Amino acid sequence: MSDATRSETPLKASFNIKLNGELVTIATVGQAYRFLSSVSPVEWMEFRSLHSDARVALEAAAGNAMLNIQATAALRVLFARAKLL
């Protein structure tokens, strides 16, 4: 398994999220993984299962670029439920 935080594998969609007044663009597996890791785990507590699913999908996509569709779908569900989209 490769290091997910350094992965430049593109996602199938880019996500533009406004966080603390700043626009954050997430377009690669590495960017998404860093975003999910940088936000406090307490803030993801309500969405713990979806957060875990997204991290696992991102780790898999970092090792196999063919899995970027599943990673994108997992992120889309998590961000939609967390009302970040």
C-alpha cells in the first residue's frame, strides 16, 4: 500500500468545500486524505462510519488508481451527509 497522503491519483470529481471562510479544493486522493485527517476526529464523530469508509476507500485508491471511482463515491456521500457540498 502506498502512502495515501502523498497520492496524486485524481478523483473522478473535484470537490469545492468552504471551511472556516476559505475555499478548499479537493481533486486528488492525497488532498482528500489530508483533509479527512486534518479535521478533528471529534468533528467527524456523527459520521464516523462514513468517514471510516472514505478513508479506507482513499487508501485503496492510493494503491490502485482503478479504485478512484469508489473513493470519489465514498467522499461524495460523506460530504453530502455532513452538508459540506
